[in-house]
Amino acid sequence: MKTYLKYDSELQGILIASFLISFILINFLDGDFAMKLIIFEFFMIAIVQYTNNLIKFFSKIYIRTDSRYVYIFLSSYVVIGFIIWALSSIFDINKGSISLKNIFELMAISWLILSPILIIQSLVISYSDKKENYEKPAI
């Protein structure tokens, strides 16, 4: 686990680079395949970043900075909100309820705004963790 977390920033960089390359190649790929690829890569980035930051948040090795607290709070809002939205769609809970539909629409808009911010913030946190924990000079 320690080796995996040591190379966390590189893994995130590769996932983000492949995500951006997919956007560039969208004109050259089949539309349906390109959308599935982009959605898959987006969720891979989200899963990797969220799990890595949760592991680091509860680890005693990593410093709990304000940035990490903000990331955990905002990303938990997105993840929990997405799970609630998915479950309500599966079980058709919000059928006929305009207020729930409006709330989920507002949440989706906030996810669109927060997602790029959280991706960048997680990458910055990972690079600072690497600098703090793995590139310290031996005394």
C-alpha cells in the first residue's frame, strides 16, 4: 500500500492525461465509443482520487491539511449525492415530485462545477504529499 501511495501522483497524472487525450481524439473515434470511454475514464479518476484521499485522510503518516479537509468534504458531497441520485433513479423515488427533481438538477450542476476543481485539488494534494513524505532529505 505504501508503494502504491508513493506513486499516487503519477497514476493520477496518467489517468488525467488519458482523459484529456480522449477529448482530443473524440473527433476520430466513434461517437458512442468515445462517450463511453470518456465516462469510464472520468469515473476511474474519481474512484482513484477519492479512495486514495480517504486512505491518506485516515492515515497517521499524512498531514491533515485544510486542503485535504476541504477535498474530503466536497468530494463526499459529490459521491454521496451521486449515490442518492442513482438509487432514486433505480427505485424511481422522485416520480411525480418536482421539488426532488429540482434538488437533483441543482446537485448535478454543482457536480459539474466541482469535478474539475476536485480533480486538480487532488492532484496538488498528491504532489505535496509526495514532496512531504517521500522526498525528504535523510537527516
